[in-house]
Amino acid sequence: MALATEGQQQASAATPGHNHDFRYYACVNLWDNGEVTGVVDVWRCTACHAKGIELRAQGLNNLATETGFPILDGPDSNWVVFVCGAKEQIQYEVLRVHAGDTIEHDCVEKKGLLKVVAGYKLENSGDNFHKVQSIEPYLNENMDLAL
Ligand SMILES: [Zn+2]
Ligand SMILES: [Zn+2]
């Protein structure tokens, strides 16, 4: 199954028979080294509360609001920021994950799969180069990407 349809099916299974009605919900400011490096715009369906996101970052055009939100969270998933600090410049992605999901990753410190456990944290808490942080506690707040 394609990732793109999975979220929609999940959301419509929770509240069948409606077209999502997305309203702007919140933003999360991503900070790196004292500067805002990106902003996650969070949109939420007024009916089922499924959330889609759009990332605004330098050099990145995310067309989510034009194309609809192909991936949505649900009761058992969360939007998280995955941070890799292996390079001098922090790398990050915004992903929708379930507890138990794995993130495929390839950098000088880690090649392979990183497992996300309950609480939306990485299973390997001794990994000093990577972290996962749910956006939920940071709605309309600043999230520091520093490791
Ligand atoms: Zn909905
Ligand atoms: Zn990495």
C-alpha cells in the first residue's frame, strides 16, 4: 500500500463519510543554533481532527496545501521531527510515525533502520547523533533541534 493513501484511509475509517475540512491549526518553529531554520504549519480537519502538515524551510517547496494533505496522522500516530546531527549542519525531516515504525536512514554515523518506540522516541536512547521529537508539545512554540 502506498504511504500516501494510508493516512487518508485511516482518518476516514475513524469518521467515515466526510470530506476533510482543513483549517489552519498551529505552527511549530524549528530552531537550530539560535535561528529559525524551518516552520511546520499544522492543518487540522474540523470533523475528525486528523492533521496534515506543511514544512516551510529554505530551499524547499512543499505544495501540500495546494494538493491536499496526502499523509495524515490518526489516533495511533504522530507527526515528529527526525533530526540527524552527524554533519555540522543539522539535517531534519518531518515524518508521520506510529510507535513501532522504523525510519530508514543513511549517514556517516548510522546506516539502516532506527526504531521509534512508544512515546515517539528512538529505541536507542544512547544514540547521540539522532533524535525524534513529536510536534504535539510544541504547537505554537519553538522546538530546538539541537541534540
Ligand atoms: Zn476529517
Ligand atoms: Zn544520521
